[in-house]
Amino acid sequence: MKYVFLLFPLLLCACAVDNTVQTLAHSNTVIKRSQFEGEEDRFANVYKNFPDYPVTCQSNCYPPTERIECEAKMQDCFYKGNNPSLSINSGFTIKWLGHASFVVSTSNNQQFLFDPVFDQFDWPVDWGFKLAEGFFRQPAATMTRDEIERTNAVMYSHIHYDHFNKADIKHIGNKPSYLVPLGFAEHFPTGGFDITEMAWYANKKVGDTTIHFVPAHHFSSRIVVPYLYEDNDKALWGGWVLENQGKTLFFSGDTGYSKHFEDIAGRFGSIDVCLLPIASYFSESSPKWYRNVHTTPEDALVAAKELDCKVVIPWGYGNASWQMGDKTSHSALFRLLKMDEKLSNKIPLYILNEGEEVAL
């Protein structure tokens, strides 16, 4: 019997396959470090916090609209408005699972996942929030096992709980490649995962698609209250550009407004499809610093113009979001429609409900 007990831990060790980690950071990439003494090992944004935003909704920011049907005021809603008919021939098919999670397919049958989070926050954080009756989402749209198996690569924007869930990585498995920011791999579970850590403007080719990591204006941590613990800003954050057959798709990740949008446009030119966040910016009575790292709907519209997007798909609102700082599940979408009209925006908005997809 003693040999059985000796064999059992050996079998467990044999199953714990080490991850493979590659780092892409060279002379053509960008890395910005903190300038504060004693924090030189922490990352920083390319630009300082934006001093004054181009436009801010001042009043009547959430007027009612027949284009959105809700069970309560701006809560538990369904967008039923007409989306524009587009013929940009990008070759991308985009499915929104909810919050920041997207499935993107190309015309040559490649499939990519952005920030896939199917469940709640990782335990025990999800348990704590459930007890506090806050930040507990309704179930997001799911993917079947066959759909997941078709994935070529998974990209994460940063390590915050609502964008990166270790339990979901185990569910997706180690078949696809994982592309992540610098300092990210240590947060992965062990399981034979193929991980590429990337600096800003590094790129990697996966099949026929070139995947570029680009800046965002945000921060990172795996704790509830930022700026109090050792892991803060020790993993980088950013967005992603997919380049396939001369067409581009940009997923910004969580970001505030800054001049990094102009920089991205300077490198890639007009972006065919832009996936931009419009939520989690807090209300007017909340701390002003939160807008530094989350775009309001009007910030997203300004960014879209600077990126010269051919179409914008907004995200962050919705019935499967955590409503972190937003008035309701769909208040940000109401505000987007208001500001889209007020600013006479010429860039088409294609608005999805969770689980819907569109070929553009």
C-alpha cells in the first residue's frame, strides 16, 4: 500500500506540464517604466493623464430612445435599433460574448479570442463580491467545446479580473497560442500553455494573421484595491491589432483617452473595424481619476475619429457586464446614442447585444 501512496504524488507532478514562455521586446518596441523612486520595475503609460478632455456630456446625457427596450430604467435591455448596412469587406466576423469578450474570425477560417471571461471573477474574489451583493454578473454568452477547439490564438489585454480568469484558461486549454503583455505569464496556471509576452508594438504572425500589441492608457493589478500591493503595474496592459489580407481590426482593451490613439493611427493608418469600450467610467459624482483609465462614450467617439475607423463596435455595457461604476447595465449605450447625434458623428456604429455576431 505504501507504494501506492508514493506513486500518487509522482503522477500529480507528471501532469503539471510547464508552460512555454517567449518574450518579444526589442529595439522597435516600446516599454515605459515608472519614474517614481523605488518603482522602476513597474510599467507606466506612454502619456500622462489627459488634462482636459475634448468633449464631455454636461446635461441630459441619458435621454430615452425607442432603439433600446428595457425591463427597467436603462436596466436589463435589448438593442433593437437598425444597424447600418456596410460593405467594407474586412473579412472579419465579430461575435460579442459580453463585457470585453469577443470571438473574431477571418475569411480564411482563423479564430481569435479577446479577453475571454465566461464566468465570474476568480475565486475567492467572486465569492467576496457575491456576499457584498455587487459586481456579480449574469451569465455571459457561451461557446461550445467545438467552437473553442477552433481557436488559433487567445489575446489578453491586462490582468484585471474582469478581463482575465484563470479558470477559463483551463477551460479553453493549451491548444491555442496565448499572446499577452509583458509580465503576464507568471499569472497563468501551469498546464503546458504556449505563451508569448509582448512589449508595445511587438508583433507575431499566427497563420495568415499578424497580431500587434499596442498601447492603452490603463494600469494593472490582481487585487481589489489598486496602488496598495506589490503586484500593481508589474504586468503591462494594452490593446491588439489584427492584420489580415491588408485589413485591420483594433481591440483597445480597457483604456482612457490619450494621444496613444493618434500614435496607433500613425502606424496602421485607417482601421477597418474598431472594438472600443464605452463603459465603466463612473458617474459625474465619482472620482475623476477613473475617467483617466476608462473612456466615456464621447471619448470613444473622439478616439474613433482619430483612428479613422470605418466602423465602431462598442462594448463594456450589457446584461452580462459587472456594471463597475455605471449607472445601470445600459446607461453607457444611452449616452453613446445621445453623443453620437450631438457630435454629428460620421463613423458608423454597429451595436450588438450579447451573443450576436456580424460579418463586416
